[in-house]
Amino acid sequence: MKNLVYVIFCLSLISLSGMLSGCVPTSTGAGGAASQQANKVADDNMYQPVEYANAGKQGPTVIVLPGNIKSSSATFTQKVTPNNIADFAEIELSNANFKVLERSDLGPMLKEIELAVNMGSPDALKKFKKGKFKSTKWFIKLDILKAEEVAEAGQGFDGNALGSIIGTVVGGRAGAISDTAISSTRASEKAAVWLVGLRYKIMDASTSEQVSTGYVEKKMETGKKAQSFLGISGSASQLVTLDTVVQRLVQEAVAKIDKQK
């Protein structure tokens, strides 16, 4: 019986070693396995330009108004602000060959414009129809309507209990070695899925009338896997940041706006 248990332990040891060998970095520093994993995550979050279908056609002059974030998630609102979204929109609209008026040049007037639009007051907007604002026909506003973690799952393994059982059954020095080896084994895995939704609105700058609207949504998955065995440990993360997801949502929204030139 003891021999059978010991054989099972040896086979388990080989299996665990093989499982861990693909996850634990074999070298460190630049060019090592850990470095390659970290760089892959960074590459996934880098800015990815989009080719807009009508970028060869000059678009109208627009002002991007700071939108609203209607999510109550503290994790999201700590990472993303209305100004972040408006900045992303200005970059992408410029890439799509729209004339974008710089919000900082408008100064305090922007707050008054935003208030007039939110109130739906054409009379309040008339006083701004002068200077560089005179040539602006359209306002664009982007709001986050949804940002929530919709699913989470995790699993793990702790070798303490199994190590104690095998150590007791095998006994002697072999049992002690078995107990130490298996008890050192740890494995955990966790994944979470977010849904983030963005609405865009195009409004007439003279009347604040909404002339077009649309909605885009993306799924974001985050995850982490960690393992250790006989003092050797390794971990890997899959992470696309929330602001990266928002930026890609803005790109999808601008692609839809670009088609309406």
C-alpha cells in the first residue's frame, strides 16, 4: 500500500513539475520570460490607431463637450474622467479629419456652453455665436452609460492537506519528503469580466437639438494566475486597463460619426 501511494506521489510530482514549467519564468531581466510576459501586457494596452473610412474628406468644425459618467463604480471613476473621454474624442476626431476647436482656448465660456446645451436653451446659445464659435455647427458629447463588473470566477489549490495525508500514509523519510514537496504546492486563478458602454450624441450648436445618437459597448476581461512549487513561483496577468477600453470605445463611436459626414 505504501509503495502504491509513493508511486502515485512520484507521478503527481512529475505532473506538477510539468504544469509549472510552462508558467514559471526560466530567466529574468530584459529578454527573459517574465520580461516577455510583461511586455505583451504593455503591448495590449498601447495606442492602436484606426483608419477611418472618410478620413480623406474634410469634416465640419466641432466642439467636444465633456460628457457624463453614469456608472457608480468607484474603480471606474478613479481611472476615467469626463475630460479623459473628451481628450480621446478630440484626438480621434482630428484623425478622422474633423476640425476640432480646442476646449482650453474657449476657457470659462465652455462651462456656459455646456450649461446652455444641458438646459436645451437656444436663446442662451445665441450669445456665443461670435468669433471662432460662429463657425461651429455641431457639438459632440460622449457619455459612459455602463461600467460594471458583471462576472467573476476563481479557483485554487493548496497542497497542505494532501501533503499531510501522503506523508502519514507513506511514513518515514519518504513520507516527510512527500509532505514537504506537496505542501509547498500552491495554485490560484482568478478572472473577472467588465462591460463598458458609451453613448455618443451629435447636437446642433444653434438649437441644442440632438440630431444623431448611437451606442457602443465592449467587454473587458482581467485575470491573474499564480503558482508555486518547492520555492519556485510564477505568475501571469491578463489586463487591459479601463481607460484603454474607453479609448477603443471612443474610436468605435468616431468611426460611426465619420460615416455621417
